[in-house]
Amino acid sequence: MSAQDTATPREGIAYYPGCSLHGTSREFDESLRAIAPVLGLRIKEIDDWSCCGASSGHMTDHLLGVALPARNLALAEAEGFDRVVAPCAACYNRLAISQHEIAADPGLAERMPDILGRPFRNSVEVVNANQLLHDAADAIKEKTAATGKPNPLVGVKLAAYYGCLLVRPAAVAAGEDSENPSSIDDVIRACGAEAVDWNMKVECCGASLSFSRTASVVRLGRAIVSDARAHGAEAIVVACPLCHSNLDLRQKAMTARGQEPLPVIFITQLVGLALGLPAGQLGLDRHFVPTAPLLARLSERALAREADEARKKAEAAAKAAARAEKVAAAPRGGEPE
């Protein structure tokens, strides 16, 4: 049954991984799939999805730049979904812009079914990973508390990095403040960590210029990493494969000699750590900047916190027992000594 014949939307949310999450950033895909069932998120990869054209399709031809992502929206619509999550920032940007432009142009909307060769109502809402997890913040807190394990993220300082494509243009920024967005910061806090206030959260990392203008990417990335470090961050949290690649892959060239590199992790990996999932299941062992030293420190702190809390509880119990013993041993009024 097609979406056009379905009275109610299909349960769950369509999942558009895009090219990067099946390739160079497959840890983003793996960590999303790992945390989704724990949080009660039912995601289903769109059948026969195709490249959305990011990041050069729209620069080649405007109609192509709209039609390529629209095809994937039409496929999600045909499967009966009313929402699709596109974790890759570039994919999200292209799908959201395509939806916006078709909605704003009745003539284009009328032509689109013929261009796509299939029915298309432009009825599917496009969301990114930040929105999906921000909406699941209460579930993250609940499931983190229910693990029964010490949360390694409590007290760790993290820098939320949004980059360009999740917050620009404003028409497709999902309600985020383009200059001071907050969704990743809120998810960091839901995980028990501390989001630092820093200056570079929406500055460009160089995006797809990593190979054509490597020096520019290194210069831009160095400013981002240096500012995060200067504000006390122990890691940078991202939701964009290009941002992750530039800040992770190129960081060796950005870091001063003798300076410890700053791990760069996906927002889905962060949530997975809070939920107590193994680092290997989240793909944290495949980064260029090793995450193992950070994870070891966080684990040591969590165990130290647990031991300190146990000591305080034991001391409190001992004091309570001593008070009770003292009360029991005290002479009672009216009774002979």
C-alpha cells in the first residue's frame, strides 16, 4: 500500500544514511543503530535510496540539486513514513532544502512527480540526528540512570560543534539559532556531561576542501580545536561526517608538538557511552585521534566517584548506627539506674 493510500503514517521513522554513513563515517551509522533500540527509536533504512547530490550536485544544476534528494523523500513517502532522519549534516541540508524549495514553488511541485517518475506529495518531515536525540533527551536520562553502572560522562567537559550545514540557511535550521544553537549542548547535558561555552561552535571547518585546499582546512581546524581546548573541553562532539573527517583526520597537522590531541566523537557515540554500550560497538576504535586514553580517564574517574560515594554512604551508615547505639544505651526517664 502506498503512502497516498495510507490513512495513518507508518510507525517509526525512515532512515536516510547517505553515502558517508555507508563509507568513511560508518561509525556514525553503527552508533545510531546501536542506540536507537535502547531509546525506543524505530528507524528503518529507506529501500533503494540514492545519493542526495551533496555536496556538489546543486552547484552543477539547480533542478538536479532539488530532484536528487526529492527522490529519497518520495521513497520514504511511498513506504508510508511521515518523517525521515538524515544524520549526515550535508544530506540533511540537501533533503531539507529540497523539501523547502518544492513547498515554496507550486510550479516545481507540480513538475516533480514527472521528473521523479513516481507520485510525490512532499509530505515527509526531514530531521537530523541532533533533533532526533534532543527529542529523546528524557529517554537518554532515564536509560542512562537504569544501566546500574557509573556514568563515565559525569563532569566531563565537551565542546558541541555544529559547523555550517546544520544551522544554515535559517529556513532549514530546524528552529536552531544559527549563531548560538543548543541541541547538541542539550544532548551533552542529558548524557550527564558538561557543555562548555566556547567561540567556534558554528565556524566552518573547510568542509569538502580537505583535499583541494588542505592548508585552509588545517588553518580553520586549528582555530576550532585550539578554542575548544582553551575552554577546557576534553573532546569535541559533532554530527557531520565532513566536520569529523577534517577535525579528526587532519588534527595531527593542527596540533603543536607535545600537545595531546583532542578526540572528536559523533553525537550518537556520546549517547552510546552514556547508555553503557561498548566502545567497539560504537566504532570508537576507528578514529584517527585515539579515543582510548580519554575513555580510560573517564572510566577511572567514574570508578573513583563510585568508590567515594560508597565510602560516604558507609561513613553515614556508621554514624547513624553510632547515634542509634548511643540513644539505646542512654538511661530512660523514670527508670531506676
